[in-house]
Amino acid sequence: MEHSFSISVAKDFSVGAAIIVRHLQYWILLNRANKINYVHGKTWTYNTHKSLSEIFPYWTPPQIKRILRVLVDGGVIEKAYHSANKWDKTTWYSFQDEEKWLGPSALPEAFIQTARADDSVSSRARTLCKQVSTLSVTTDINTNKEETVNIPAWIKQDSWDAFVEMRKQIKKPMSARAKRLLISKLEAHMAEGHDPNQLLDEAEFRRWQSIYPLKQNQSMETTNDNKEYFRSRGLQV
């Protein structure tokens, strides 16, 4: 993996701050393109200091915390806690000035246009946001009205459809809100190094209502039926 950064941001703050800014730009642009994690007029992404230290193994969680504090105090990003559960202290991040750091693209657009021409936005993020597509339309069971849920390009359609169909079979159909929450959960696990499609496939096979990453010392069941199933999904057993 290669980590890049803006020279101008590094000069204003630090190389570490510039690397984190590039990381946040990528994920927030992705979320904005997929119309998820939009709260109080801004698009957000979330992660823990521990998870970020795994993405950036040359920093410890305390070092990550200090870098984020520099960006908050410097007026670049803001953080918040958006969970209704008072015990959930998951930290969410957004840019204080989205126009400056992400570009002028409006949230309702199906495809985000090139954000900026200078080096303050990752070229990888610009390309991804042009290519990301909307893949499915689902029904909200609470309102009986069709509501579009935009599935990110990194989720395989067959894995997603199989999980949603399994939820229907166990009499636990998903509302549009539940699907958006699941996408956010998959995004968080992906940032920790898990394959989101493997999590969906495993949950569908085990008939779980949600997705749960396996522990390091835990392995998949290896009966003949399970082996065949996971191989058909392209998973290793």
C-alpha cells in the first residue's frame, strides 16, 4: 500500500496531518458519492484510533490521536458522536469547510464531478467518485414506499442480494435505513482489513441477521457442504 499527501498541507501542518487529510478526503468523497453518512448538512466518515494505526502501521493510536487533534484545532476537520446510544463513542469526522477540502459538488448528484484541479484532493478519490455507480432500489418496509439505497462499487451485487434475500427468508426483512447502516458497518470493517463481500457471504450462509468478522484464532467450519459453498463464493476454506 502507498500513502500519499499534499505538499501544501504538509507545509501548513505536518506530513502526518497531510496523510490523514488525504485518507479522510478519500472516504468522505466516497460516502458523498454513495449518499451515505450525511448528517447535519455534511458528509462524515468514522474510525477508531486503533483501526487507523493498523491502516498506518508507522503510528501508534496515541500518535494518531495527536495528529487528529492538530487538524481539529487547526480548523481543518471536526469530530462528533452521532450514535443515539449514549454508550457508543464512535468518533465521526468531517471537514469544517467542505468546499475547500472536497470541492463544490452537490450531494444529490448521482455522479460526483472532479473536485479540484490542485493537489488538495487525491487523484484516486477524484477517479473513484466519477466511476461509482448506484446499483439497487429497495423497499422501505415501514413506509411501503420505494427508496433508493446506493450500494458502493466495492460491494458485489450477488453477495448483497443473497444477504438481503436471506433476511427475507428468516422473516427479518431490511428497511432502507437498516441497509444504509449495514453499508456503514461494512465500510468500518473494510477499513480494519476485512473483505466486506466475504462478511456478507458468511453471514448469509450462517443466516445471521448482521455481519461479524471472524476472530484471528477462529476458522470457518469445514464440513463438505460448507467447503463447497464457500468455494462457490470464491472464499478460502
